[in-house]
Amino acid sequence: MRLLSCLLWIWLLSSGAVAAEEAAGEAPRPRRLEAQRLATPPVVDGQLAEAEWEGAALLTGFTQLVPDEGEPATEKTEVFVGYDDENLYFGIRAYDSEPEKLVANVMTKDGEVTYDDTVSIILDTFRDRQNGFLFTTSPLGVQVDGLVRKEGEEVNLAWDGEWSCAASRDEEGYVAEIAIPFKTLRFAAAEEQVWGFNVRRSIARKREDVFWQPMKKEYGYYAAYTVSRYGEIAGLRGVRQGRRYQLKPYLSAKAEKPHSADLDDEETVEAGLDVKIQLTSELVADLTINTDFAEAEADVLVENLTRFPLFFPEKRDFFLEGANLFYFGDRPEPHRGVVDNTYFFSRRIGLTEDGGQKIPVLGGVKLTGGVGKLSLGVLHLRTVEEELAGPGGTTFAEPATDFTVVRLRQGVLEKSSIGLLAMNKDPGTGSNRVLGTDWDFVLSNRLATGGYLIKSSSPGLDGDDWAGSADVNWDSEKIRAHLIYTEIGESFNDEMGFVPRLGIHRFRGNFNYNFWPKESPVRIAWLTYDLDYVTDTDGAIESRVQSLQANGFFQSSAGLSFKYFNSLEVLTAPFPIDPDVTIPPGTYSFDNFFFGFQTDYSRPAGGAGHFSGGDFYDGDFLHVLGSFALRAFKGLLWITTYQWTDVHLPAGDFTSRLLEVELSYARSSPDVSGIATYQWDADDNSLLRMVFKWVYRPESTFFVVYEDQRDLSGSFDPFRRSIGVPGRSLLVKTVFAF
């Protein structure tokens, strides 16, 4: 009943807010580009040969979003657009009055280019005014691609598509050429395509973002990705998604040498196959046999001082394509950077719960796409029985398990949707089933409301197995407010989800006020009040956390952050915060703080850090993190991060030290790169991981991966924080695409 009352309250609040919404200035009229078919496809070499681009459409007239909204760009940008039967082409001339000051350091594919000069293409191919494909390059021709979901609520940069680009610098600035195969995109069948479209240029040294279709700060926190306000690209006639079948077999050889004398060395040769079938122009089937995720990057170690597990993002390619369609859970809050509950968490497949050990995937099928306004995702995978390392040198068997997920989402009105999620996990001893529905209604340009109802069913588990949530979200230039109410039953059991707390009623309120000072060294500042109030199902308080935050970025992109937290935690059971330290049950009220900073990362050397500390339950703590990034020369990025945590409690003291060093390098082309990562935990393990990657033709890649995992504690326990199972391994793998 509480959830139903909350739904009614949110609806009334939403209706009143819509009625009270001030009339915003009219949005800039959508610009429209008529793409032209090119007689001769251009050679993607970063040179903009005049004959190749003859007859192409030309885009000019870029305007600023920041720092001076609506003003003409301070540097001229020209974009030529054309197409043929196979590709959509962009030729970009980015003029610069001081070309020697262009910022371009990163060359590794999908590298961190936030502080480099870049140009981005965003395509809303279904014209659903919510989602899009993102393609970004720089003066070095780097390739960064991703999927934009819900107008920027999620930008999934882990997605990889097949496309090509090249760039060159000269005395006038830089030139970039991009070719995006139509087979990389998804779009409805039509004789003429009309897509949402925008081009964004970032001028790093000026901290200036400019757009072809003008964007406005009043669009809110995600203004740059407000897809519904983009212009249009039309005139794409007779285009198809290309070949119907794509085969990607792989062959790998791996040698493993465990550090434990109780385990034998192992050498394996494996082969597998991924098949992509274009069933219709909008529907794609992916088949996988003997799936291999060996090249997926390692998780980053962090210190966890909470009672609940940490969320680590998915990094495996098979799950990343279509990930925006499968999402079912809480609306992200941008200044928190985490989601409390997500009900399909693909890391539950093929990995142990802590992510430290892999479970082999025999194979499966995935179907993604849509028909009109109906989006469809179906996933079925089977893992094989595997013996895994347990505590104290023991082992345990992980049974062969079938995982099935069905996701439907029906678009309604202009930008709203209702959806369905059904999941089944069957290890052969009884299924865990989950069924739910969700909705997201965009009530105005600034106001949205959404939520979900979901139920689980597990053998031998009785009681309240429902979960539900409803929210209202206001997002404008100066104010962002998010209210969300959630109930999760004590017996709710989602074995393919990430749901840290059960048996709760939870209210969250987040209020954010932005300042955009004029003619000031501060570019943007914001104040935030956040309340997280949790009770058990009988109404007894479990926790209450309030925070006040003041944050800001300078014109140089350096920033400062200060946060104050007031917490009340009620422990009804002992809380083991460390293997040797347990906090007893009781009611604890405490205060602590956070201070963070970052320097200008567009310079060759930059750094960031934070200090947090104060009271902690019935003791105190201090946490220090420092990170240093060095771009010594083109293509090289070195990042070192060190964390130190010191906790003092009546039950005992402990200190944690974590170190991560990452070195990435691409000498002359993003197609050939290397990444070396070293992680060290003073109390657990260390990991050295080196990856060489060569993309020798589109979607065909050669990998060499070396790992050395060491146990520093002398008693490896996979149920503690860890990076993996101690041992050394060498993997050589090649993936072919046909």
C-alpha cells in the first residue's frame, strides 16, 4: 500500500509541476541536412581531397554551449557529409588560429579523450529522440565509440562498432575523415532514412564545446546528449545494412602455472565462434559457441567501508552490445555516479560474485532490435560445470547453469516507454525466476517520472518477494531534483541482478542547484543536498545519511569538491568490516567529510586526489587517494593511483593500502596498442597484466595477454577482496571476421 500511495503522490506532484513549469524560451529550430550520394567513395586518409568530396553537403555555423551559450564558435568548423551504398562519410576541417596549441595525447582505442581536442558524431538512427550511436575522433585519429541511452543518462563507451577514421594536422588546424558502415548501425527499413543528428566539437585549451544544432544549458545536466533537440540528417536513400551474416571465429592458446604446489600446470588450446545474423533491418541475432572473454580488462580495486557490495561495470563485448536495451532499474543520479539497484546485471553470468574467477560459457544466443516502437532483447546462455578455488586451499563446484532473459520496451507518446523483464536462472536444482514491468514517462522538457514493479520466485523461499519503485525527476539549467521511493521485500531474490539491500523501504531525495558565473574564473559551481532514508519493512530505521556538497570547475577545467556527511546506522547484527575487526550491533551516529580536487588534465601532467575522514561508527577513519597522469609524448599515457585507509575502532584497528599503475601506448596508429596494469594490495594480492592488441583489419584482432597474480597474505581467500586466483598465465588469441 505504501508503494501505491507513493505512486499516487508522485503522479500528483508531477502534474502540479507540469502546470507550474515556467515557459522556457523556444528551442532552436531543428536544422536539417540533406546528405548527398557521392559518385566516388573518399579514401579515409585524413587529407580531404577536393575531388573526393565534390558534391557533398557542407555543415557550418557551429555555436557554443559552453562557455558562452548561443555565441558563435571561436574557431571555424566545416563538416562535409556524403554516403554511398556501404558507408556514411564525414570529412571534418577543424580550423584553429593557434594550431600549435591543439591538445592531442591519447591514441589508444576508446582511450580517455575528455581533455583532448575532439569531434563527435551522434546519430539517432531510429529517431526515437532518446538513444543514439556516438563516434569520436581527434587530431591523432583516435577512435572512441559508444551508445547513448535515455538522452545521456548512460553513455556506454565500452560498446565497439566497426568504423574507420584518419586525421592529420597542418598550419590551419586539423582534418579528420570518418567512414561509418551502415552494417554497424541499426535503423528501420525505409526507402529514405531520416535520423536525429548532431556534430560536437570540443576545443580543449579554451574549454569550449560547440554544436552544429545549437544546444542550451536549460536542457539540464545531460544537455550535450539531449537527443530530442538534435537536428536531422535526411536524404539517405536506398541504403541497407549490408551483408546478412558475419562470422567471427577465434583461436587461442593458453599456458597457466598456479603458484600453489597443490595445483598442476595447464596448457589449453581452444576455439570458438560468434555469428551475427541480420534477421531484418532492425533485428539482429548473435550466436556464440565456447565463448571466450579472456581479453576483458581487470577490475579496479577500491576500499569498501560499507556493509554492502560494490558495483563494478560490465566490460565484456558480448554483453555490451544492446546493453542499453536490457537495462532495468533505478534512474542514474549523475553526481553520485552509481545506481542502487539494477535487476539484470550481466556480470552474474560467467563470473563469480566477486568477479575474481571466470566460469566457462558453453554458448548461447542473443536477439536484439525492434519493430517500430517495440524494442526487443532476448538472451540465453549456458555455463559449464567448473571447479573453483575456495577458502583455505579448498575447492567447490559451480554447476552447469542456464540463464535466460527477455526484455521488451514499447515506446509510447513521443519519448516515453513501458517495458517488461522476464528472467530465469536454472542450475539444474530449481529455477530462480524474476518477472517485472517498468515505465518512464516524459511529462515535459524538464520533468519525467518512472518506476518499476518486479517479483521473484525461488524454490524453498517464502515471504515478501516483491520489489517496486517510483520516482520524479526535474532537470533544468539551474535546478536538478530527484525523488525516489523504493520497497524491496525480505524474500526478494534476483540471482541475475545487483540488489544490495533486502527487506527495506527507502526514500532518496537529491536536490542540486547550478551556478554559471559570468566573467569569472569559475565555469560552473553547484550545491547539492542528498538524503537517503532507509527503514525495515516494519518501519524501524536502518540508516539515514544526509550530505551537503559544494563543487565547482574553473575555466581551466581544474576543480574542487567539499562534502559533509551526517550518518545514522542501526546494526542489528555484527558488521565484519575487516577479517580481524567486527563492529557490534547498536545505534551509531557519526559525521565525516570529503575534500577532493583535480588539476587541468589537458596539460601533459595532471593529478587528482581526495581526503575523507572523521567519525566512523564508534571510532574514526582517514582515507587518502592520490592519482597522477602523465602524457610524456604522443600516444603514451601513464596513470598512477594510490589509496591509503586507516581505521580506528574499539573492536580493533586496520590499515589498507592499494596501488594501481597503468601504462598505455599506441605509437603511430590506434590499431596497434599496448596496456600494462599493475595492482597491489598490501593485505591480499598483486596483479601484473600486460595486453598487446593489433587490429589487423576491421573487427579482426590479435591479442597477447600475460598475467601474474600473486598472493601476498599467505592464505588466499576468494571471499575477501581479491583480483583473481594466484598464478601466471600467457594467452595468445586471434579473432577473424568474415
